[in-house]
Amino acid sequence: MGALFGTILAFLFVFGVLVFIHEFGHFFMAKLVGVRVEVFSFGFGKRLLGRRKGPTDYRISLIPVGGYVKFLGEEAFEAGRILEPDNFMAKKRWERFLIIVMGALMNVLLAIVIFTVVNIAGVSVPEYLNEKPVIGWIDAGSPASKTDLKIDDEIVSINHKKVETWIDVELAIGIKPEKLLILEIKRGGTIFPVELLTEKDKKYKFDLGYAGFYGKILTQVQIVNPNSAAEKGGLKAGDEIRAINGEPIYFYKFIEVIEKSADKELEFEVVREGRPVLLRIIPQRVGQVGKIGVLPVMKSVEMKYGLIGALNQSLKDCSNMAFMLLDLIRKLFTGQASPTKNLGGPLEIASMAYSFFQMGFMKLLWFVGFLSLQLGVINLLPIPLLPLDGTQIFILGLEGIMRRDLGPKLKQVWTQIMFAVFMFLFVFLILNDLVRRLPHGWKSLVPF
């Protein structure tokens, strides 16, 4: 019951902020250029409650999956009709463009502000992400293991684009599932090319690229279970594990070494509050593998910025996320990415919102910024027939080129098609969210 309440609360907060900011952008610009706003609604469908102030009905509607602002005259298709001065269609084309585009721009601005605030408050990130991309681990059977890549190799570039940190590497790999990449590798004083065919990462719901190599990621103990082998050996939460039996140990190798060392005494070299500590621990046999009873995590650092640095990092984060989103949209339209795996509806958003809610307010705020940026970018794309602001931008652009408004019948048909597309997408996203929770996804619906 608590999880359900938390999910609903987190979803309402996230969606409430996104809808309000987006629709307020339309509302504010409409007021600025003198267009009468008839309705400002959270949700679609039947009006549940609200308040009328002046010419505007501020309401909450039945279906809480978005919102809208209705302007006087925006759905008027009669030719030759005399228009009031505050009618939407009475305004110049550039004024109507500003009204339409302002919702998306407000979403982008909100994302920039949120990421700036988060960066000022401080964000915990794995330490290795900002380090040089030097390989510290290669998964057995992975794409990387089938190449000439070795531990201590430094990745210089991917597809002829220079990479300086693991953030650059993970971004370049993540957006290229099942693609042949050309890596420039530095080994000793020699730089040479390596071809690597990525796979789809099976750890995630969405289509992300997987290479199978990782950095020199230090292991930090987050939780030590009571009466565990780790507790008996003196290991404490916060300890950084640097070596086992005299050999440097990194995150992925740490797990492997522990699992292969059931009932064998291991010598741990750890750093505790800046001081080296030597411990002896015997992993307990659990089934066929060894366990010491800890929750190991990648060593993280608290990144804090001043205002200018936070804003600069925010803009960089937004540009990277926007690039990834545009690349995904391209793949969806070209059939290179699956809509069932890469699109999430309200149920998926609610689930993710609750996960971030459990991590704390700043994490939830970051998630709001992440969704706000996606909403803004998608609504700025001038794609016809989609039930988004981009369709209106496309129509206004077309009218600008033709130097006249489209005919009322054509606009009416266009609106009806967009409504049909909206209903199809709405049903598909809800159904996809439900099916995704079945054991085998859409295959669960096939009876044979």
C-alpha cells in the first residue's frame, strides 16, 4: 500500500510540474501577445473540478496524462469569419509561432535550471566516469573479449571522434547497439585501430550498446550484513577495497574473486578514512559460490560546482541527452530501434518516478529535468501528424513558405488525423507498459 501511494504521489509531482511548465509557456506567451485563453487544463477529457477566473477556466480533467491550453478561435475552421482582436487566428503568423513554441522552450529551460540546481547542490557520480578511458576489466564472452583489447589499453577515439573520459566512451557505445565501431587504442607508445562489433545490453529494458569493457573502477562497501564474513573480518561500510592477496582489484574483478574463493582466506587491503587497513576474510560458501555479505558499489565522489560551472555542466548534460534522444528518434523512424523496447508510457514513468523518489528529492528533481528536456525536444521537432506542438510548428512553417493559411477543411482533416494518432499512441503506450511487466513481454501474449 505504501509503495502504491508513493508511486501515485511521485507520478503526480513529476507530471504536475511537467504539464504546468509546458502549458504555462503557451499561456504566458498567449497573454503577452493578447490572445484570449479559454481553458487551462491538467489532464484531458471530462472536467472534474476547477475555477473560472476572467475568461479562463482553470480545470483538472479526468485523464491525467498531460494537459492543454485552449485559445479562442484555434479550432475555428469557417472561412470568411470576422475575428475578434484576441482571437488566436487574428494574430500574425510569427505571434502564433511564439505561442506554440514557448511550451517546449519552457520545458528545455526548466531542464537547464534543474540540472544547474542539482550541480550546485552536489551530485554523487562514480569516480571513474571523469577519468581517462583506460580499460580495467573485460567481460568473458563479450564483444571486447573477441578483439585484441587488453587490460591497461587506453581508448583514444571511437569512430574517429576523440574521447577523453569514460563518460565520452559510454555515450559513444550506448547509442550504437549492434554496430561496427573503429576504436583507436593506445598501448605503450603505440596507437593502433581495433574493430569492435557491439551488442545490445541485456541488463536494460531499452536498446543500449554493449562492448564489455570497463574502467579501473574502485570498489566501495556500502552495506555490511550483520554476522557476515565481512563483519567478522572487520570490514566496515565506507571502506575502499584496493587489493586482494596483494593484487590490485577493481569492481567487476572483486565480485568474481569473491565468488571463486569460497572457504578460502583472503587478505584485503582497504582504505578507511584515508588510512590503509589490512584485513583477513574467509568468504562463506552459499550454493556454489563464495559470499562475504556486503553490498559493493562503485566508488563515488561528490561533484559540486559554482553557479557558472553548474550552468556550463548543465548545458553539456542537456546537449548530450538531446543528442541521444534525436539519435533514438532517428532509429525509431528507420526501424533500427524497437518502439516496444524504447518507448515508455505513463505506467513506466510512474514506476521510474517512484524509484527516483526513493533515492531522495534531488534524484527525483533530476528525473523531472530529464523528462522535461525530452518533452521539450520532442515538441520542437516539426514532424507532421504527431499530436505534438511540432505539428503546429510544421503547419505554420508551411503557411509561411506559401504566404497564406491552409484551407479550413484541410486543417480540420489534419486535426482529426492527429486525434486518431493520439488515441493510437495512448492505447499503445498503456498496453506496452502493461505487457512489459509480463515474464516474456509481448511474447507472453502468443499462445504457442
